[in-house]
Amino acid sequence: MAVYTHLAAEQLAELIAEYDVGQLVSAKGIAEGVSNSNWLVETTGKDGRGARFILTMYEERVNPDYLPFYLGLLDHLAAKGAPVPGTIHDRAGAAFRFVADPDGDAKAVALIEFLPGVSVDHPTEAQAHSVGRALAGIHLAVADFPQRGVQTMGLGTWDRMIHDCGEGGLALIDPELPGLAFSELSYLAGNWPGGLPQGVVHCDLFPDNVLMLGDEVTGLIDFYFAATDLLAYDLAVTHAAWSFTKGGRNFRPEISRALLRGYEEVRPLLEYEREHLPVLARGACMRFISSRAYDWINTPADALVTRKDPMDFVRRLQFYTDAADQAFSNRS
């Protein structure tokens, strides 16, 4: 989450008035993340007791044509009892609207349910176990979701982003990054598995996209990279996001085991899926190396956003390359 576009208070009030949620009280920009503009919105609520929501404006990386899929997925999962925020439809029943930014360009916005909980920085085994179960739960819950989502952040996109950064741009981040990135892209192109179970997956389940109260998962959020893809790839993304200390410097085997155990208690992996987790994890690292490198180079200087270091995932990639057996053992 972030704020790239600034909306005037009057414009925000007019927008919130299109929903049956009471009058706008406040809207505070949220600085975390790199993809969309987001505000924490407080209103008087329909009953006058106050209510909170997340208002999202979809920026360059999210195609508005895909919003019926993203928002429909949230509503489907919420109806299944999954811990996800449903969308708040406006008075005409629409899940999203268009508003003009300060330059006069129309951008899509959606009002999303606010869920309780906090994101954890240093997860416990019990929390990782709960996240594994929650991830497997949404993989089962999407089995009858009728829509398919285009994978906009697949191998072809990683390749394009790395080439757009260029050797010179990558070298400004780290002198070793150009050689590593181009070599890894070549490896993944020749080794990416096929024939594994597919479904609609989250693809971005970092700790800051999970809300928790104690050991309980209360919210899985930010589904705007969701797509139809390999279920085991989604598990590999989550594993890479959760199983390391800050900056990807140290692997936490106890968190890895807890996450995998939790997942397989709900959805046991096929042996073929398990065998390919190392290469899928390397792909997960390359996905975030490429997008973070691109954002590092191209983020506007005046954007209210915290850039994320692509080298965090270079360190993870090196671990998965050198210690794959250790990475995906779910035995104590």
C-alpha cells in the first residue's frame, strides 16, 4: 500500500457519499507498499457509531479491466468464510468507481472492508502454522470460483522488468545484480515446472498482507496480484516471505516447518508439487527481485512510499539455490 495520488478532502467526502457508510470523518494516507494509493477512511457509520474502511485507488500496475476479477474474488472468499475483506458496493451496486486525479485522469477506486488485527514482524511458529492453514484454506475455497485471472507478474514480466532496468541500472543497486539476474532468468526459463495443480492464488502473501490477533489469522489482504497459477508456487512465495529474518539474512527453519505443516494439514501436497518447491521458490525470489529493482529505479522522488530493497530477495535466492533440501523439510 502507498499514496501516489493526492485527493482533496472535498473530493474524498463526495466519493464516500456514494456509499451507504455514513459521512466521511477522516482519511489518512497509508505509506506501506508500492502498488496502489491507499487511505484509512473513518466515517460516522450507518448507525452513527463510526466505521473504518480501506479506500484503494488503482495505479499504473493494476489494470482496471481486472478489477471485476480481483473484487469478485474477495467477495467469493468472504462468502466462503475465509478471513478476507469483502468489498463495499456503492449505492448503485458497483464494486468500484472512477474518480479524477489532480491531472484530470480517471482512476478506479474501491472501498474495502476494514479487518481487525496487526501484521507481525517476527512471526512465531504458531503464527506461521496458522498462516499455512489459512493459505491452504483459500486454495480450497477457490475451487468453484468461476473466473480465471491473468498472471501479470509471471516469468515474462520478470524478464521484461530486468531488461528495462538494464545492466547499468541494476549495477547501481549492486554490482553483482546484473549477472545474477540474467543468469537466474535463463535457469528458470528452462526449469519451470508444468502439470501441477492450479487455481486462483494470492501471489503476495507477505507478513504485511496478513492480519493477526495473537496466533489467529484475522485477515488476508491485498489480493491485487492474484492470478490463476500453480498452487505450489503460491506456497513457495509465502515460504520465501515468511521463513527468513529481516532482509533475508537468516533462514528460520522452525518457521518453515510450521508453515508447511499448517498448509498440509488442510491441503496435502502432491509429491510432484513437493519436488518442485525449490525451483518455485527461486522463481518467487526472482519475481520480487525484478519488481523491486524496477520500482527502486522508477519510483518518483515525491511519492509517499517506502522503496523495498531487491537484495533482500537475492539473499533468499542464494539460500534456495544452495540449501533446497533444508528449506523444504517439514520434519523436526
